[in-house]
Amino acid sequence: MTKQVLILGASGQIAGHAIQFLLNETTDHLLLFVRHPKKLPVIDDQRETVITGDVLDNNELGSAIAQADVVYANLRNPQIEQQARNIVAAMKQHGVKQLVWISSIGIYDEVPGKFGQWNNEQLGGGQTDSYLGTYRAAADVITASDLDYTIIRPAWLTNKDEVDYEITRRGEDFKGTEVSRKSIGKLVAQVIEQPQKYAQTDLGVNKPGTDGDKPAWY
Ligand SMILES: NC(=O)c1ccc[n+]([C@@H]2O[C@H](COP(=O)([O-])OP(=O)(O)OC[C@H]3O[C@@H](n4cnc5c(N)ncnc54)[C@H](OP(=O)(O)O)[C@@H]3O)[C@@H](O)[C@H]2O)c1
């Protein structure tokens, strides 16, 4: 079935990979929601529609969500919790159930050992107003909803041209230190195509065999 896939933050780097997989492997129509349309590459008018808007503007967000069958949020912002609140409320209002949400390694203090300690030091583990604190608050908004959400917690991101990943579930220790943006894009496309399989899941994602005290480039 061809779906209308709304991509919030469609000019983002992971979103760019997800868009390529969705265009190549599905017949879905993509609604590309961006603050700055000039940041998008060439658009296929048959398959993609650009919507200019800001997730923090409830009117712009609501009219985009009203057109969607599924929402994929690829956002980065200090106001990430407010963004999550706006998205959950608009999805409820318009009866849209599936949400794919990009979050981060470490929001549940799930990273073991020395790498976990380093990760907390870098990203503000234990502080409510830090990167990890705000991303955790946003994830809590989503997991408290009755949406068919999939939260994706990538390890430290690379731009390697590879798809190579493994998954851990919420409650399990995180594995590895890194993963490619392309791998996350591939997983996002799979989640969108198999909503039942991934409904109400919360996934850590890493490249196998990358355990260490820090990502390799540090
Ligand atoms: N770097 C890492 O190692 C790492 C590891 C794990 C998770 N993450 C997280 O993974 C997420 C995705 O990563 P990425 O590399 O794809 O990020 P990215 O390239 O920075 O993309 C984020 C997108 O969000 C958009 N955005 C932010 N606020 C918005 C708003 N209010 N309305 C509409 N769009 C908005 C930005 O648009 P504009 O162009 O308009 O700013 C940008 O296109 C980020 O949250 C990142 O923190 C990163």
C-alpha cells in the first residue's frame, strides 16, 4: 500500500539516507517538512512534496500531520521535548498512529562501563537541561503516549558508506560505540514498511564489533 510519509527535519543527514531507501524500495509518497527548503537536494515531484514549516509552529505542524499516514521525526533542537509534545498532540488530533523518532544513545543511562561514563561526561548524563536530559524528556513524552512509536537510539554517528548494524532493546545494555547514518536510514525505512513489527519498541542501534572505551576517532 502506498503511504503518505511525513518526514519532519527532512533536510537532516539521517533523513537524507532514509529518503533514498524509501524512494528506491517502496512506492510511498514523501512529505518533506523543512524550515529551509534550499537545503534539500533535487526533488522528484512525482514522489515528494516539500512543506515549509517549523515543528514548533502548531498550525504548520498540524496541517502537515493531517496529510500523513506515518510520521518520521529526524530533529535536533534544545526544544526537543516541546517538539515531541507538539507532534504527539497533533498525531492524536488527526488520528495518525505510527511515529518513528530519532533519539540518542545514553538517554536511559543504558551504556555500560568506561564508554558509558565517557558518554555521560560528553553529553550531560544525569542533568535535566543537558542534551541527554532533554532527549530523555522527549522520549518520555512519546513512550507515555498510545502511539505506535519506534524510538531509535543511535550510537555515535559516522558518515561511512555502509549498512551494518545490530539492535538492543530498552532494558538491555547498549553495545558498541558507533554506527553509520546510512544504517539508521535503512532501519527507519524498514520500520516504516513494517509498522506492526516495530510498534512500541525502543531500540539501541550500533555497528557490531565496535566495543571500546570511546568511539574510534576520539
Ligand atoms: N552526532 C551523533 O553522534 C549522534 C548520535 C546519536 C543521535 N544523534 C541525534 O540524531 C538526530 C539526527 O541526526 P542527523 O545527523 O540526521 O541530524 P541533523 O543533520 O542535524 O538533522 C536535524 C534536522 O532537524 C531539523 N530541525 C531542527 N529543529 C527543527 C524545527 N523546529 N522544525 C523543523 N525542522 C527542524 C534541522 O533543520 P534545519 O536545517 O532547519 O536546522 C535538521 O535538518 C539528532 O537529534 C542528533 O542529535 C546524534
